[in-house]
Amino acid sequence: MSDTPPVDDATPAPDATPRELPRVVTSRWGLDDSHTLERYEATGGYQALRSVLDKAPQAVVDEVKAASLLGRGGAGFPAGVKWGFCPPGVWPRYLVVNGDESEPGTYKDRILMERDPHQLIEGVLIACYAVGCAQAFLYVRGEMALAQERIAAALNEAYAAGYVGKNILGSDFSVDVVLHWGAGAYIVGEETALIESLEGNRGMPRLKPPYFPAAQGLYLKPTIVNNVETLSNLPWILTNGADAFSALGAESSRGTRLFAVSGHVAEPGVFEVEFGTTTYRDLIYEHAGGIRDGNELKCFIPGGASAPWFFEEHLDLPLETGAVGKAGSMMGSGAIVVMDHTTDAVKACWKVVKFFAHESCGKCTPCREGTDWLEKILERILHGHGRPEDLDLLLDVCDNISPGLAWPPRQTTICPLGPSAVSPVNSAIVRFRDEFEAYIARAEPPAVATVGGPVPVDIRVGASS
Amino acid sequence: MARLSRDNLALAQEILARYPRPKSALIPLLHLAQEQDGWLTEDAMEHLAELVGVTPAEVLGTASFYEMFKRRPVGTYVINVCTDIACSLVGGDELLEHAEETLGVRDGGTTADGMFTLQGVQCIAACTEAPCLQANYRYAHRVSHDEFDQLVDDLRAGRKDAEIPRHGVLARVRQTIPAERAAGAIVPEGQSEPAWLAAAESDAS
């Protein structure tokens, strides 16, 4: 490995977590050789696996349940509870690792895979042992070449050392961990689409029910799909105990969490902070150095591009699932994108919508057509061809995808991608309506004839509100 | 431009053996074909269809869903400049415009010498290091316009060959599962409870 220095290491490392903060998953990030087996073993690596093999699998499940480890992918579902959803007596069970990180603003799983691949592999093994998964697939986003190299090298080392494969460490626990590459599709981060992709198909989500992966997943067999960060927590939990883990954080959000703070902050970075107690203000103003150039905060995306936007008044909210949900958004994938007062809200909204329009898989009509309409209408407003009725039209299209524009969203689609495109539109129009209106007021008549955008038919149907 | 070479066929068989069902190997095999030819040829897709046991149309169906698979020749280096929300807030759009000027092609175009294909892309998971780009999926972080020009010069002169392979080559380290250590692919038809679970249950009872 070390004979092929990656481009990545030539660039500055993302900011390491300050010393006084707990380091559950980032403890090795500062070490140059953090990705090697030698360093991993020298820093306590694979001790948790050894200890787990002396316990009953159910005891491991109970430990993880007691730790209240929430899934770190976006939905935030308790990992231990998810494991318990596999129907008894149905075999085989599979484990699929979701390493397809691609939610705009999100940057954490890639670093975990590049810098501490053995920690992830150990987490995978612990999960397989506990749940009884006979084979594991580590699905890594296609565009992450270095992560793929680091995981391949780590797996090769781990197989040679007897940590993975047949009769692990001399026990009757046997499991192959197969590294699998994606090929560029955001939607594959959705767990049923990930499974479709792993079966060699177009990555389109399946309907739930009946296709809850724990019951009918890969090859329609019980399948646990866990995120990279979620699994990376397991070695620490099994080493230090559920009590030590749940002593960190608050209420429904235990342990620590990685947050990437990007956009208009002085010192963007990835930070491991205590879950549940740290506030958005702490993250943005202390860890990320505040707004750049002494500017004022305009708004921020609190949990990946799918999340409704937050504003000044939300800064003191704790990073706690319940509190953030009640305030109308989510922590999602731990991605905070900060916008200062120089930001054009219409353009920012269009950027986020454009992403979802591009990534819509096309399976469900409200999303396939709706996200396209949203993008085109926003584009014509931005290019000076908006019409006064366009704002109502935008909200009406949104309502067709996510009826009532409620939070948490209702949806007319199989997966949450459609409603994700609604979040930025609704947030921006509610808060910055004047900016949209200013664009439209400046528009040149006759707007419609001069653009190649959507034809202005009235698509209102029935009594949608 | 062809079917898989003998060496690659051997690799393909090794990859296929890891999966409970052959079609699951399709995406890794498509990457292998793209690595061989620099892009995805129809001959290669037909060969994969034979290997996996599906029709060529099904292979195309899967390949056409994923952005990394290029069904037309592309440059030796595919440069992906991120213009998504986090990058665009700090100069991603301007970086793409600059790249267009430097390379003399528009977003999506390939230079006349076949060296570079330029693409504006969306989130590549380096948001705190914006504006960022990838050259054949190798990252460059916080890229200034001068640094972009330098990268292009370096790539043209072959000074980055050790770090950035030609397009199609992804990870240069492959997973190999030694036969004596392999637990083996677990087919979905197998109905047995894993040994370690069964053992734990009989201990408990």
C-alpha cells in the first residue's frame, strides 16, 4: 500500500477533533499509518472481536441494544433493534455495508474507510457474529478509489492474519467479507436500491412493505444493511461497554457523531462531537471557526441536502434526534452546509434541487417528473424568465411529491428522494420569498416564449392544498 | 476493444466465485472491462452477458444506469469538477468555468488530443475541502485556478503517473481471498443456521 502514495495524502487533512472531545471512531485519524494492520493491532485493534467470540451472539446484540447506537446513515434507526427484525429460523442472513456516501454535504464515511478500514472490518465481523450473517458485502461508492484500495489492502491483511474467512481466530465463526464497488448513483445509498445494485441490477428502490431488508433483502433473504459509521462504532462499544457509550450524549442520541461542516465557515472540517449535547452553535462557531470574513449567517442545511433548512433561531438546538425533528428538520447524515448573507437563496435552492432531479432513478412518476419540473422552473426564475404564478406552481409540484409539505414528510413515492427535493424549495420560499419575487419582478416579458423550459400548462389537480 | 483478455477472464472468474449469484458480480466485472479498454465496449458487454448468464440487453440495462460506465471513448483523464451546493458556495462553478477555458472544452467535452474529458459533477464527498475535483477518481482538495492549471500540466507531462492511473483503472489494490482461508459464498437456497449460532443455542439449552 505505502508504495502508492495517494493524491489525497498530499492535501491537508480535515481538521482533527480537539483533544478534550471523546474519540470513539476517530482515534487513529492523526496517525500516518492508521490504515495498516500493524498500527491497528498496536492500538487495541481486533481485541473487541476476540472478546466477542467468547460471548454468546445474543449477548452481543443485547450490548449493542443497551448502547442505543443509532444508525449513522441518515434515518437514525437504532442498530440493535434493526438487527432484531430478522425473522427467526430463516437462513441464510446477509450483512450489507452501506459505504455509498453521496448525500450532498456529507463527508465522513469516506474518511473512516480511508483512514481506519480495519475498524470498519472489525465492526462488520462483530455484527455478523451477533446477527448470524453468513456472508458480508462491503459496498463502497464507485468514485472512492482510495477507500477501495485501503479496504482491499486491509481485507487482504485481515484474511492472512486469520481475522476474516474460515474459522476466524480458530473459532467456529466463519464469514467472507467481500469488497464490492458501486459505479455512480446517489439513489443506491437507499438500502433497497443498494440491494438491487448488489444483485447486479439498476439501482431502483423496492417497495416497503414487503421488501424490508431485514425480512426480504438480498436474494429476498434476511439482510442487515448498516452504514459505515454505525459499524465503526462497534469495536469501541464492545471494548468499553454499552454503559460507557451511553454515558456520552443525551436522551435518544447516545455516543458521539461525526459532523462535516462546510460552506461559508472560517474553518470547514469534520468533527467528532458528543451526540445530543453539542449544539449547532458549538459546531459552527467553535469547531468550524464561525462564519467566514465576519459575515452574518443566512441559513444552514442541518443534515444533508435532503433536510429542511435551519436559521439563526435554530443555532442553540442540541444535536439530538428528537429536538431537531420537533424543530422541523433532521440530522440526517451529519452534514451541515452553512450559507452566509451573501448567498443567493434562489440559486442555492436550485443547486440542491438540480442534484435530486439528476439523481432521481425514474421509478416513481411524482419524483421523476416533479423534480425535473422543480429544476426547470427554478432555472427560468434564476435566468430572468420567471412568472408571478411560478411560486405557487413550485409549491404545487412539491405538494404532489410530498402531500401537505409536512415534517416528517409524507410521500407519494417509494423512497424519500422525491420529498428530499421538496425540502429546499419549501424552506427557501417560506423564508426568502422576497428574493424569488425580486427575480420574477425583474423578469423580461414575455418570459415563456424565450425559454426552453416547461410549457406553462396548469397542472393543478383536484383539491390539493 | 474486445472481449476480456485471458488474464482478465481469470480475474473475472475469481470475482464471480465470491458471489452467491453470478449477476451480483456484474458491476465489478463492468469495471474490469472498463479498466481493460478505458471505456465499455459492446463486445465486452456481450462477453460479460455470457459470463453472468444474462442477455446483453440486461448488461446494458445495468451499465446505463451508472454514471461511471462510459459507453463512448473518453479522455485518458476524466476530470470531475464538483459544482454541487457546498462547492458552489466557495467557487466550484468558477472552477469549472476556468477548467473549460484551460482545456478548451465545455462541460462533458473531450480535448482534441484525447487526453482530457471534463465533467461538472455533483457531490463527491469532500465538502469540507471545497472546491474539489477528481482526476480519474483521485481527489484534489481546495483547488485554486492555478493549481488546476498545474494539475493539467503535470498530467500532460506524465508527472502524476505514479498516483493517477489512466481512466478505467480504479483501485490498484485488489481483494484476493486465499482459497485456504475462504469461508465461501453462501447461496440463498442454503437453509442452515450458522455453526456458531447453533453452537451458542445448544450451550444455552
